Amino acid sequence: MPGRVHSRLLPGAPRWLLGLVALVALPTALLATATRLAPGTTAPDPRLFLPLLLVLHVLLLALLWWRVRSVATELPVWNRFALGAAVFLLCVAASAVLQFVPVPRAVALAPLYWSGALVFPLWYGALVRWNRHSTSTADPNDALNGISAILAIVAILDVALNRPGTRLGELPWWELQAVFAQLAVGAVVLGTALTLPSLSGMGRDPRTWLMVAAQALWVVSAIGTLVAGGQADGWGPVAHPLVILCLAVAATCRSRRSAPRPADAGAATIGAFVVILAATGTLAVGALVDATPLGIWCAGAAAVGAGLRMAVNVRDLAQLTATRREALTDELTGLANRRALLRHVEELTAEGTPVALALLDVDKFKEVNDALGHAAGDELLGLVARRLEPALRAGDLLCRLGGDEFAVVAALEPQDPQTEAALALGTRLHGCMTAPFPVEGMVVHVSASIGVTTTGSDAAGSAQLLRRADVAMYDAKRTGIGVVRYDGDRHADSSGHLALVEELRRALPAGQLVLHHQPQVDVRTGRVHGVEALVRWAHPERGLLGPADFLPLAEVHGLMGPLTEAVLARAVEQLADWRSRGLELRMSVNLSASNLLDAGLPARIGALLDEHGVPAAALVLEVTETVLLTDPDRSLAVIGALAELGTPVSIDDFGTGYSSLAYLRDMPVAELKLDRTFTADLLTDPRTEAIVASTIALAHRLGLHVVAEGVEQEATLDHLERLGCDTSQGYLHSRPVPAEALEAWLAGLGAPAR
């Protein structure tokens, strides 16, 4: 048994100090009991009892001080217990000193009588903090409720027991009220101790039962004092040492894990309401029985205190309401957020109301952010929000889901044709975006891609409805239509786009992107002098995916930047590896629209080339004419920086875009790549042959290198040679293959056509 007791004590606990407390407390309690029960005596002599009690409080304070200084857990609890012990010590010391002053015995013991009331806020606050998290910001210690409850109990006791002609009625008011206060304090603290969370843990934490036992002793002694007729005949000297012993043992016991409960505003409000009812009833009864003024004042003060606590709860409730409103509101625009949208859809569908959902994505928003900064982007989003509001009907909910995505939830009438109503909603929203937006003194034109859907007959949930709208919105962005309604038959295969995007996010750092290389052959000599790097996704479940399966998704969902960085890193690493083994090839890598709007791209490419020791001329960066049209001014700046770096820039799919001659004049490009549509018809269409011949001649006059894509026939290659084309690329030579297969092909395992 001793071993079990020691195992429950905290490591390093001063067992000797705990032993001293027990050594003093138990004999003191026994002595007080013997004196109390001895014939002709009612209580121990204060001159003997108070010094022993003073010693006990000094030892208790030392133990609590050790607990606070040595154990990091539950500091808010034990700090308050230690402060309460210090107050107790001062009260006992004051009564001990007054024993040697010529004053009445009751006056000398007054500090001891009122010590419980003085300590109550501290010990009650300690138990409250032990019992729950500090989530009640207005009154974390619940002091208003506790003090109001004590005043109400004192008022009830005073009205019920303080009657003229009785023994209690003959006591001085301050002594009688001290007895009432002791009982009230004990009752409230005992009730709080009984709610400690570890009580629900099958009693595994002995400290809880020690606290309950201590407060139960306090209550029993207070009741005994009332029955005996006052403090002079009370049982306080018996209970007091045992209360100290229980608290001392609890301070040295190991902490057991329990889950404090959050502050319950409902419970606090109910408690305050009960106190108000009790205090009001006491006031009414007191008026009928002619109660003492002190009892009336205590009842009134209890009602006021409980009323203040209810006012605090109302303020907490207002704060909670504001917090809930903030949780459903987008901070930037003040619109409802995604959580509010989902909740609103669920409420409408639960009522059986048909719902139309429109999901709007601002096109080219990233370009605005990159060009003008995030402050301008935020301003644009606010303008978009205000622009969309006039398109709403009464009852429609406009939300910002995050980034540049907005949504509108519209409740439909049962008789409304849902398809037409959803498309009409999308059309109204799209029309709001046609006018330019004034952003930081500039005029910015942005459009929107909108996907619309309805609940239909399948009672789709809010998350499913949002997913359908997202699929339709992606289709609108991909096709450039503007507004697309979700079609279950047409978009069934697209429902996995979001999952694929998330998988792509994880694939980038996981190294699942691989490069396949298609050789570029010198038309005149047949020598391979370069390759084009084409990205593939080695999906762990779907196998090898081509660029058409995931690059459009990456562009729409803002992943082209990190994806291109990954491709460039692998390309330069491969170039460095080949060059270390004597394989002098140059490699072409495609850039997207978002890459050409990234002013920091040239510096990062330069750092990557320097890191691997690869000359800038070995890396060719391909851009399409469509990409150049996105933002010609910024694209020109980025291409100029790449040219200064020494990295050649190639215009891919030349001839399929617009203003090609202007690009050739203004941009420092080094290469043209004829689109495969020209090489495919070169032998059969004289007009195509004339375009190819003139393009090659023009390019050579400008000092540009010409690459023909899509060469699949020997006759096409011969004709390109006669026209003066420089380089050929296509299936005639090789399909795109991994680096190892390309090296084998170059070694003669698969000889080139010429």
C-alpha cells in the first residue's frame, strides 16, 4: 500500500513536507474533536488551536508554492489555490495576534470566521479553471455567478433562520452572517468540485475526490456550526485541519489527463436565472415576514449580480453571433463565403425548393495580379462583386468562394423551367463582365467563364451541386463559350477533373512528371542536333498520360508555373548528363501563357543553367503565337530578357496565329517552327507549298532557323530540303521516347531515315 501511494505522487514531491502536514493536521483534528465532545467544553482554546492552524497553513502554502514552481501543468489552477492559501494564512495570523489584544473573543476570531468568504473567489476560480477551458472571455472565472449564488444562499438562510428570540437571532450580525457565508461558500465550491471532468473518468484522478472530500467537510462543519448555534460552538476547528490535509495531498498527486469542457454559456445563463428567481423569491418572502435589512440587501445584491452575469452572457452571445457571421462572410468582399453557400443550398433543398447555381471564374485574373500587384487584384475582385450584385434577383445569394471564383445561388419557382432559368442567370452574370474595370487608374478588361447547374430531379447535395458547376465552368473556360450548363451525359467524364487536379498537385513534388524526347534532324546532313522535350505524367493508377490529358487543367488551375519549373529542371538536368557523356544536343521546352507573363522566369532559368553548368544556347524555349497574343508587351519584355540571357526563343506552330510578321519584326526570336498542318499538305496543295517556301525564305532573310514539325514521309523531307528548310522533326525519324531509348536510337539501334 505505501508503494502504491508513493507511485501516485509527483516526481520530486517533498514527501517530508507532506508528512509534516499530516503529522500536524491529524492530531489537531483529533484534539479539536476531543475538546468539542468533552463535557463542559464547546470548542478548543483559540490560543492553542490557532498556532497549530497557522503552522498548517504555512506548510500548505509551502507545498502549493513548490507545486507552482516545479510543475508546469495546470498553473492557472494551482496559482489560485496558492493565493487563496496565502489569504487564509493572513486571516489566521490576524486572529492569532488578536488573541493577545483585549478585545471580545468573537471580534478576535472574526478574521478566521470570514476567511472562507475572502478566499472564495480564488478557490472557486481555481476549480472553474480546472473544470473547463478559458473560453468565456468576459468572465473566465465565472466569479459573478459564484458570488451571486453565495449572496442568494446567505439571503435565504437569513430570512429562514435569523428570527428574533432564537439562539442564532441573538448573535451579532457579522458573526451570524459569517456562519451563513461559510455554509454558502462550502455549498457552491462543493457543487463546482462535483462537476470536475475527472469524476466522469471512473475516479482515476484521486485529486478530484480529495477536493470533493475537502469541500464536503467544509459544508458539514458549517451545518454543524449552525445547528450548534454559532461559531463559538462550531465544528470548524475539527474540519479545518482535514481540509488542509486533503488540499496538500492533492497538490502533490500526479496529474491525470482529463478533457476540460468549454465554457457553456447556456449553463451559466441557467445558473444566473436560478439565482435571480431565488433572490426575487427571497425578497418577496422577506417582505412578508419582515426580514432583516441585511438579508434583503444580500438578496438584492444576488439578483443584481446574476443580472449582470446574464448581461455578460448576452454580450458573449452577441460576440458569438458576430463570429458566426464572420465565419460565413468573405473578408475581402463582404460577400457570403463557401460555407455560407453550402449551408444556403442545403437549407433550400431541405425545403424542397429548386436551386440554380452559377459558378463564375474571372478569366486572366492571374495576369492582372502579376502585372499590377495583389492590391490591384483585390480591388478588381471588389469591383467584380459590386458589378454582379445588380444582376441578382430578390433572394439570390452572391458568394465569393476564394481566389477569383464567385457563385450565385438562386431559388427557383417550382413552375419555372430550370434549364432556361439557370442559363438566364449565367447570361446575366456574363453580361455584367463585358464593360472594363477601372483599377488603379487603368482600364482593365476581364471576362468570365461561368458554369451553371440545377438541383434537377436527383436532389443533388450542396457539394455535388458545386462540383457540377465547377465541371461546367471548366468546360466554359476550355471552349471559350462563356456560359455552359452542366450536362450529365456530356460532362460525366469531366467530373473527375477536380480529383485529377489534386493528384497533379501531389505529382509535382513526387517526381511523377517525366520527359520524352523527339529528335530534331538536320535536313541536309541527317545529323541529330537537338530534341524537343515533351512532358508525360507517369500516373500511378492511370499509366502514362499525354500532355493533352493534364496540361489544360494545369493552366486553368494555376499549376503551369510549378509544372514548367519541374519540366525545366528535368530538362536541364538531362542536358547536363548528356553533355558530361559527350552528347552535345540542344533541347527545346515549351512555355505557356502564364510563363511568359512571369517576369522572374529568365533569372530562374539563368540560375538553373549555372547550377548545372549548361550553356544558355543549349536550351531552346518554344512559345506559340496564341501565347504571345495574351499580353504582347509583357511577353516582349520576358522574351527580351531570355534573349539577353542567351537562350534562343522559338515560335511554335508558326502560321496558325495572327500578326506573325509583327512578331518577327519586334521580338528577338531565333527560330520558327512550321506547324504540322503545313507539312502534311506540302506535297498535295500548291498554296500550302507556296506558303512554306515563302516562310522559309523570309525566315532566312531575317536570320532565323526553320524547323518543320510533323514530317512523316520521305518525300516530304526531300521537298523540305529543296525548299531550304533547316531541321525536320516528326514520326519519320522517331516518336517521342524516354532518354534511354533516345540514346539507344542515337547509338544505331534505330537509325535515322537519312
